[in-house]
Amino acid sequence: MNDRRDDTPHTPTADPADPADPADPADPADPATDWTTTPITAGLLRGALELERTEQGWLPHRLPARARAQNTDGQLAMAEAQPSGVRLVFRTRAGVVELDTLRTKNAYKGAPPRPDGVYDLLVDGALTRQASAPGGNVLMIDMTTGSAETLPGPVGTVRFSGLPGRDKVVEIWLPHNEITELIALRTDAPVESVPDTGRRTWLHHGSSISHGSNAASPTTTWPALASSLGGVDLTNLGFSGSALLDPFTARAMRDTPADLISVKIGINLVNADLMRLRAFGPAVHGFLDTIREGHPTTPLLVVSPVLCPIHEDTPGPSVPDFSGVGEGQLRFRAGGDPGERAAGKLTLGVIRDELARIVKQRAVDDPNLHHLDGRELYGDEDYAELPLPDDLHPDAATHRRMGERFAALAFGAGGAFAGEPV
């Protein structure tokens, strides 16, 4: 999978044509076009753990039903249904591909509108087209009260035309930041499923940074970039605001086939001010124990938090700061007091030290357990060059840097995931 080599967000057009490709042979307004409608099935999807039948179509989930039934948090329910890393994969000679979807886009009361989610279309691994879906629902969130209201909207169609007419593998990466209900897939040539490529599978869990935060598109989140460079197939369980050591997430990871596993732990525990040091250590042990029940010898990499100055030495919770909203910028600040560390409140510094200690202790009996300090992905020098725009989340350029560094550190020689990429 290739990606464009600039760090600026791409602005999708309705369907940018490739001058080298033949004229679009299919026109939806032309009744003579021979359209093929292919049922949406789990066999066409990569990166989803479950596909739920809905009233209008199919909804990909990144947590199975059993885990969703045990969850009581609306933030996680929303995050796991946003298909970060989920893509449709098929083989076809089609020059035109249409996908009907019903998106649910987040909006925040009093904050600037968020950009539309992006669909990335890859042909034989190369990013070839980008588009956004019209219509759809809007989930209006009031961050001051925690309330939310869904404003309904219509189904929209994402259209990619001018694709090369040869036999090819097409991947459509769904927007990482919009709930996406799949309604129909149409092409002007038949579609076939793609068999297992034999590539290693990488299962990753983390926070909104792993989910994609402010990445430019679904193939430019740092895990997607790292998976491309590492030559592996990604299943991304990065959940915005929800990397909280939930036992049902650990069980989902235990039960998901994987050749490589990583967990990025820390920032959300501080964001939410969820637990104290006394509970943190045993919770990490329990999370890792559960994963090991299903993957006793799989390479398992524990990644501590990247640099976030507001929480390095100051506990949470993270508090939204609306003072800059008029200028188009929502920011965050630390709501805790550094003095509260003595009572066991967590900071990123405390969490890094504890994770390093836990991995060192466990690695004596678990040689396939590894540790990576998150500041090797994004640290002080990076912050000086690429500061966090809202003081909490990285921008598109930082996602690229983190993806390239993770690939070098984890998949490169001597890394936890070192091996021959396919």
C-alpha cells in the first residue's frame, strides 16, 4: 500500500480522474450500463471483527457483540463503530465503483465544523482515488454536558471512476472517523473476493491517536502507515477515548487471530482520571494475561504514551478549553494538580515508569514480550517542531512521522516484529 508523500491533508474532490486511464465507460444515468451489485459480506471486509445487519444495510464493528453488550460507555460505543482500518477488498476489472453508505458524522456544539470523512481507494496497493460521502446523519455532541442528539440524513453514494480496466485488487478504506453503514456495492464488472495473501496480521489496540485523531485520511493514520511499511495486514482496535484496560477488549484481542500484537496504554487513563496507581499495575497484568490466554507466544509489544506536555507531570482529567473556539481551535488542558501524584493519581511519567517495570518483570518468563517508550515515536524534539494543535492530539504530519518510526523500530532489524515483509 503506497501513500502520497506530503503531510498536508488531502481535499477530496467528487472523483479526481486519472488522465492515463480510459474514459469512464459506465454512467449511472445510462440504462444500458451493465451494473453488477455485489452483496456486502464479511468475506469482502478486512479489519472488522463483526458485521451487523441493520435496517438498511451492514454496519462494521471493531468489537464483537459480546464485548459491546458488556460496554456501558457511549464514547466507546461510538468509537468502535467508526471503522478505522476497515476496508473493502476485492478483485475486479471494473472501471467504475460505487458504494452507497449512510454515514454518521460527529459535530460539537460551539466548535468549528469537522471536515468530512475520507474514503481512500487503492489499486494494487497504490492510493489512486479519494472521495467523501454526501448526506448522512450528524451526531451533535455537547461537550459541556455530555449530551448528544442525532440529526438524521439520507444515504449517499461514493463514486470512483476512470479506474484501469485490467484485472486488479481494489481496496476501499472507510473513513476512520465516521460511523459508516454499508448499503450497496456496485461495479461495471463482476467482483471476486481476494484469498489470503499469506501476509502476517497485526492486531493493535490504543487510544484516539491510534484510532486516527487528526490524520488526513484512513490510510494515513500512523498504524495504517506502519502496516504498509511493515508489509502486514492491520486490524486496528484504536478506540478514541477508550483505551482503558477494559477486560472485554482484552478478551476480544485474545479471541482474534493475529501474528503480531501491540497495545498502547496510558493517555486515556489520564484523560479520564480513571484509576490510581494501586489499580493500574494489576489492571495491566490482567490485560496482558488475558491476551496471552489466546496468544501465548505471539510477539506482544507494549507501547507507553507519546509525549503530551500537559499531562507529563500533571494528572487528569483532560478538560476542554473553549476559549479559542472563536478562532477555530478547541484545545485541552490538564484538570489535575501535580501534588496529587503523592496520592496515586496517574501522570504519563508515572505510567511510563510502571509499564517499563511490568514488562521487564514479565519478560523474564515471556521472551516474546517487548516494550517501546512512546517518546521514541514522538518526543521533545518532535514537539518543538510539530506541536500538538489542541495540546492533546497529533496532526497529519505527526501521524506520518509516528508511522514511519514505528515501522523502523518494530518491523526493522532487531525490532519486536522483525521479519521478512511479503
